[in-house]
Amino acid sequence: MGCCCCVLVDDYGRGGVNCGRAGFGGKFLMLERIHEIPGVLLGADEYLDDFWPNFRKIDGVFWKLERVQSFREPNEPSWVAMLEGDWDRSMKLVDGRSGVAEEGEGRVERFSRRRIRIVEQPVTPYVQWEMHVLALREAAAEQVRVLDAGEVAEQEVGRRLPELVVLGTVAMYEVTYDASGRHSGARRIDDREVIAACRGELDKMFAAGEEFRAYYEREIVPLPAPEMSV
């Protein structure tokens, strides 16, 4: 899920983009080159200060691409409960947020929220927990699709796809995390051609992904409580 503005909004030279080899959906893939694109480096607090003014100007789809399989969410009580090995309490805390999700159902926004969650097997404890959180949000205001990591393997030669937040055509952020999975900041990318290319590729990935609810009911709901290592 990552930092708050990446996922809990309610709670990368120009010069002819030559993307190299053909990738996902038979098109040249900009997403795998994001790390090469110049951007404005932002610390964690600077990212928040930069994100919110741009969020208020969003003029299209709010995109979130998630690739990392484990994040740290120390400010999220249900995540802390899971980390402490108390899965039952974690799920009760997740369920306790259903009222917030229901409130979101009645809110009309001027943009759509779409998330692409790439999942490796076996599912990590974090992803298992996150899927239960997303089950509430997906029912309320966010459209979520799931892609198996094997489906993007050809685009990940030497480097995984980025953690990405796209605010319509306004701004795009490559969100960064330290080795422990804690949010460390972002790179803001302003190049309109790059943003447009990434939005097109996210559209294709989203269309290729599995509907969240079907995946969740089949792969996540039957899982036993995750085993946490201390």
C-alpha cells in the first residue's frame, strides 16, 4: 500500500521517447525505463508537501502501480497487529474501517481511482493483509486489478517495475522505499510525454489484470493466518 497519499487519499529528458524493446501488450514499454527519466528528488515530507497541491488539480485517472511485496505501515494499527502475530485482531481492525469505506460510497469524485497490484507467489503476509484492506476500498471507491508477477517478467530484466502514482496529466511520482519497506520519498516526473506514455501502458496493464473480487475470493480468503517471523 505504501505511504498515506499513495493509497489512503481519503484517510521519470524529453527528446523523442525511444523506449527500446517491445514489451507488455506488444508496445514499447516506458514503465521499465522510469528510473532513467530525470525527475525532482523529494524526501518523505517533501513528497507529501508536493503531492497534495497536485492532487487537488488532478484532471484524470488517479493511478497506483504496486510492485513491492512488503511495506512497513507502522501507523496502521491493523498492520501492527499482524506484525505482532495477532491476525484475528488485525482483521477486526480492518473490518472496523468498513464504516469509512461505506461513507466513501456516497461521495461523488471528479476522477476515477485505479490500482494495479502485482503479486508474487507465495503471497507475502503483507500482501495477504493488504488484500483485505483493499476489499473494503474496492467495494467503495477504488477499481483494483491484480497481475501475477510472471505476466510482467519480460519487462523486469534486471529491475522491477516501479512503485508509481499518477495524478492524471498533472504529475507522476516514482515512490521510493528503503530496504525495510518504509516510505523514503519520491521522484516527481513532469515530462508530459512520459506521463502520457505511462498512462497508456497502465491502461493496458489494467485491462489485462484480473478483477480484484474474483482474485480475492479465490486466492486470499481461503488462506490461513500468515506466519510472522520475529
